[in-house]
Amino acid sequence: MNRSKAATVDIHDLRDQLDTVKNDIKELGGLVRKAARSRADDVRGNAAEAFERGRRRVGEMGEQVEHYLGDRPLQSVLIAAGIGALIGFLWPRR
């Protein structure tokens, strides 16, 4: 009888330890989820900032091209014609 009491106590201790492990795993999962969300938010913010910088830079380049074309219209037409001729020459004909 002494052995069965000891086995019963050991089983109860084992169940308690398993419950503790389960709770620890749940808590760890929550911490990992929170850290992943935080990192995803950081990445999302960095991507948005990079997109905005790129959008501004493209806008600035467009303005520079506009000013160049406005300041040198004949040169701009000749450059465009030269690029068109080059593309036409390199483009395969059927």
C-alpha cells in the first residue's frame, strides 16, 4: 500500500509539473507573438519611410527634368530624336 501512495503522490506531482510547463509555454508563446508584432511594426514603419523618401526623390527628379526641358527645348528635342533613332536602329525588324 505504501508503494501505491507514493505512486499516487508522484503522479500528482507530475501533473502539477506538466501544468506548470504548459502555462510557461503559453506565456512564452505570448511573449514571442508580442516581440514578432513589435518587429513587424518596426519593419512596416521603416518601409513606409523609405517609400516616402523615394517618392519625394522621384518628384524632385521630375522637377529637374521639367526645368531642363524648359531651359533647353531644342537640345531636349534633339536628344529625344537621337534616343528614338538609336532605339529604332537597335530594335529588331520583322
